[in-house]
Amino acid sequence: MENSRRFTEHRRGSSSNPVVYVELPGAGHNFDLYHSIRTEAVVNGIEAFVDWVQANNKRL
């Protein structure tokens, strides 16, 4: 996780576009391989976030 955080900070310092980093507590790297209520909630959250970004950022 620390490497991801450092990478995100590096990108924020060098990108003219917004850089977003989200940690999903309880989700592993393979959370999408097994259907569960948690997986569905994560997918729904990601879709809602992407919809929000697209609706609020005309540059995409």
C-alpha cells in the first residue's frame, strides 16, 4: 500500500489532470474473482465514482 501511496503522490506532482487514489478496506487484489455482496458493493462504488467523475469533468 505504501508504494501505491508514493506512486500517487508522484503522479499528483507531475500530472496536470486530477489523480485519485482510493483504498478499499477489506478488498484484496482478487476481489473481483469471486462474486459476493462485498464485491458487488465495491463494483457499485467504482461505477458511481466513475459516473461522478465523467459528469463533473468535461475534459474526459
